[in-house]
Amino acid sequence: MSSTQENKPGLALVSGASRGIGRAIARRFAAEGIAVAAVSRTLRAGDGALQGSLEETVELITASGGNAAAFAVDLGNPDLDRTALIAQIEDKFGRRVDALVNNVAAARRYDTLFADMSREWFQDSVETNLWNTWDLMKAVIPGMRESGAGWVVNISSRQAGPRVGPPFAFHPLAGSVLYGGTKAMLDRISTGSAMELYEDNIAVSSLAPNRGVATEHAAGAVPGWPSEPEDTMAEAALLLASENLDKVTGRVAYSLPLIKEFGRPVQAVDGSGLLEGWQPADLDEEGFLLPYLNFNPPGSVPEGLRKKE
């Protein structure tokens, strides 16, 4: 088990942890000694249409000496009591949730045109991508305030950025209006709540892959697009959930530029060693996509706009 930060949470809730990026983040956190509440709809293999399950995620973590438990719920269900879920998790582990990683997302329907979308798709995406995140954040903030620290990492997407034109460049995902639109609002929730929770020592940030992530489901979804491994997203999420408040809060970050900026060694998701070919020195800045919202480093805000002491 590796060690990167003394400043880290004790219990993290990771949603969408049955597969893909969510599973990778759960495993990486657990490799650092962080207890993980793995949350998703799919408890057992075969329960859903896609590969992966919470039981498999927990088994991978515990087999490596980590501490994790599965909580099978549909976070996109508007009738779900998400506050009760937090209470259940905290009762199970005997401590407060001090890190929240909102990774779960509704069926993306990337290439569905705006004019062809149904009201049902829209409501499903808003419930899962936004209301779910909103409710979970509100449920954990009181405990974070009481304990004096906390981290929230909202997993976003490059699709949150605007389509610039005319002329409009060809994009294989068309306008990505529904998925990209909800992720854009998620970014705005992240930056606004980061400002409001700053005095409470609660860091809120938004994180998206710099490239397509090579999960078992997304690899090759857009032919010709460059990809990155799940490990880089997992490492970037851990960075945002363990660094000092002033270094990370309020960011709308992309994985690879963030790793490069911090000179962060990238571990395999199980913490077994460095990931070859994806260390900061290996990353070419010319291939980075810059976030559409820029982080304001300390000192960059004009004096007249700074908060008065």
C-alpha cells in the first residue's frame, strides 16, 4: 500500500463504483488507506446490462488489504432518500463521510440530436447528474463542517464546454446538448459551492478526463480519438481529495494537465507501483486540452474584487 498524502480523508463515498472510472477511483482511494463506500445500482455480476458490479469492486479492494463496503441503490431514482443513504454509510463505517466523489451519470445519449430528445431523457439526466449530486452534497456538508474539513470531487466531462462557431467544426458527438448541458451546470455548482464553503475548509472541485478514458465500455467509442487509462483519472481524483484547500478548491480541472502541474506520480489503481508511460515527465503539454473555465491562482483576483476581511 503506497502513501502520497498525510492530508487525506478517512471515508469516501464513490458513486458509480461498479465499473469504469468509478471503480478505478474507489480502488485508488482504498490503496491509500481510505475507507470506501462503493455506491451503484449493480450489486452482483449479471444484475445489469453492462459488465461490472459492486461485489467485484469490493472484492478487488479487500483482496489488496483495503476497506470497502457496497451500497446498491439507484441514485437516479427521484424517490430515493439520499440523506438516509449517507446515514446508513456513516453507521456502517462508524465515522463521517469526509470525501464525496460524484461519478455516477445517466445514460449519456451522446449523439442524440437536441430536436430528437424526449422529456423523459431530459428528466432522467437532470435527476441523476444534478439533483443526485445536489442532494448528496447537502447531506455530507453538515458533517464536514462539524469535523472541520472535507472534499467534494464532481466528475464532469469535456462535453461541458461550449461548441464554438460559426463556422462549427465537425464533432462526432454532435452538440452533446443534454449530457454536456448537465455537466456544464455541474461545473457551475462546483465553483459556486467552492466559494461558499471555503471558510468551512471544504474543497469542491470538478474533474474531467483530458482524453477519452479507456474503460471496457468507452474504449473505441469515438474512433481516432486519443485515450488515457483509468489510472490517470483515479490519481487526479485522489489529488483533488487530499491536497490543501487553497491548491484545489474551485477548480474545473482536466486530469492530465492537473497531474503535470502538480508533478504528481501516477500509481496503478491498486497502488502497486508507478504506471509506466503516464508519469508527469511523460506527458506532452502540446497534447493537453485546456479547461474552458480557468482556475484563478492565488493573487490573480484583482484587489478590488477580493473578499473584505
